[in-house]
Amino acid sequence: DAGVIQSPRHEVTEMGQEVTLRCKPISGHNSLFWYRQTMMRGLELLIYFNNNVPIDDSGMPEDRFSAKMPNASFSTLKIQPSEPRDSAVYFCASSLSGNYGYTFGSGTRLTVV
Amino acid sequence: GIQVEQSPPDLILQEGANSTLRCNFSDSVNNLQWFHQNPWGQLINLFYIPSGTKQNGRLSATTVATERYSLLYISSSQTTDSGVYFCAVEGNMLTFGGGTRLMVKP
């Protein structure tokens, strides 16, 4: 298996622009998670899906952030409009329910200038 | 939510030395994983270990769920072991500790 695939690997955008991050989970995994990593806050969960349904989005910072999972093999995290404080590494992870552990993608490093 | 504390926060070793990293958590958990974040930022899964002991080469881990802690052992450390080691526990979701930043000097 190719693992969890995220794109792009790096994104530099100007403040106010829309940013879309993409994730393809491991085939057969039924849970998907979006995490954000910053120096100040470490790794924090933004939102997670189970069987394509959003279960907990309490970690989403504000209305500028939205996430979708239209099918079992694809998810997006969108920021509109982006702000410099959104600069971080965004990780996607997937797992199979039943306690088999989480697998993380390589992350997207977002810089908003 | 569950609190996860890791110690030490920073560790410097000479190549060949052994070390023990600790993870304490505040509540019963369904899952515990150890990750290594390498200098390129990738999060590599080391162990899925909700309880018991596992070994993989020079690394081993032990989780004592009843006492709410886990230990990661690194033996004969190498420079490639450098990076940040995270413990993460799952109650309803995976919560990360603050990490241990390890530097192995040649």
C-alpha cells in the first residue's frame, strides 16, 4: 500500500487566498483525521471522520476552516480566507476501527504570507 | 480530555548510548502509539502498544496500562535516531504528548 497520500507537500499563499489541502487515506481504512502541527501548540486534532461522516470538528479553529470527505478515498481541508497564523504543517491520518493504530501522511507545509 | 506528558523534553546522547523515554497519561486508553518525527517532518509509526511489551530491532516499548504509563527504550543509539519522539493515546481520538527531542551526536 502507498500509505496516506497528501498533496501538495508545500504551499505558499498570500493572505486572503483560499487554500485546499488534499488527502487520500489507506484503502480499507474507515477513519480519517486532520491534524495541525505548530511550534506553539504541538500536534492538535482539527477534525475526524468515520465512514465519511464528520464525527468531531471541535478542533477546527474557526469558520474559515472546513473539511469534507465525499467518499472513502478522498478528503479535503479548506481554509478561506487564509491568514498568516494558519501557517503550520497539516497532517492527515487514517485508521481502521478496532484499534489497529493510525498511519500519518507526510504532511503539507503551509505558509501564508 | 486525556492529558499526555512526556519526559524528558530534550535529550542529548553520544552515539552508542542507551536511553529511556517516558509517557504518562491521565486516563484509561484504548490505544497507545509511539511515533518518531524525523528531521524531514515525517511521522513514522514505531509501535502500536496499548499494553505489554514489543521489540523492533534496537527499539522496544512497554506499556503498563493499569499504571498509565509507557516507556520507549532506545539501545545503541545512532545519529539517525535523532528527531522528536511522540507518545499518542486514544480515548475517543488520538491525543499527542509534547514530545521528547532527541539529538544523537557522533
